[in-house]
Amino acid sequence: MNTHFFFALVLPDDIKAYLYAVTEQLKSEFPFKKWLHPADYHITMAFLGNAPDSLKKDALERVERELADETSFELKLDGIGGFGKNESPRILWAGVQKQERLFTIQKKIYDSCVEAGFELDKKPFKPHITLARKYEGESPFSLEGVRQIANLEGEHFEAVQVALYQTHLGAFPSYEKIFTINFQ
């Protein structure tokens, strides 16, 4: 079976529950092909794809070393947006306020994976929490309409953990934590 791996910032359960409650309000008016299970909410730091165990092990050891002295920090949700065409986005996401610590930690993870031999996406890091995939409504999508229902500004949470996840295609939830790294 073709499976994928990625490093991600783990979200606390209360924020997952909050985001899920928001998506429950959106589902009836904004039809997406797939709404993510709340257990799958996260912020991707480095997508590894399919990889041999030796490469994953090397990356994990490097990431663990790089994050050994990191402490927890606060993040705030900051709005909702989409990737793709305005009238039919492929991703609906929740954003977080720009926080330099998040970018520093993501760079440490990204660089560690590259040093281990992974070829990673070179697009700039845009921290987000995917909520839904593939808009399939008959009328054009309205981000303004979503924002009238879902105000995600101001909810805050403590970032305390990064995990290496494995994707289980077709499962619900789809992502399994296979190793976690706790901040101090």
C-alpha cells in the first residue's frame, strides 16, 4: 500500500473540537467532497511522501536533536481561507497568526529532513490547518460567506508537540501519529 509520512505541529484537543464545531456550521451551505476528521487537524511542517525506513529514521533523529531545547509557545487562530480557484477552492483552511517561533521550528524540521536526504517542496511555508478538500457546490464558492459564519480570530492555544504522522488512505481519520516530540 502506498503510504505517506509528514512532520506536523500537533493541535490540542480543545482547538480540534472548536474547529470541528465551526466546520459543522459550514457543511450544509458549503459542500466539499471531504471534510477532515477533527483528529486529522494539524499544521504540516514537512511533507516527506513515501520513504524507506532508514531515511525516515535518520530524519527523525535529526529533527529530535534539533528540537531538543525547544519550549512550548502560544499560537492564535487567524481567519479562514482557501487554496485554488476562488470560485471552487481545492482546500478550505484555518490560518494562524504569524509567529516567528513557528517558522523557526518549521525551518529546523525542514532542514533536518533535507540533510537526511529528502527532496521537499520548495514553496514558502504557509502555516494552515486543512478543514476540507475539493469544493463541489453548484454555485460559486464564497469565502466572504464562509467568513460571515466562521470567525476564527482570537482563539489561542499552546503549541507543545510535533509528530511524525503516517497517512492511511481511505481511513477516517486518515493520519496516525507514529512518533511524537514534546517541547519543554
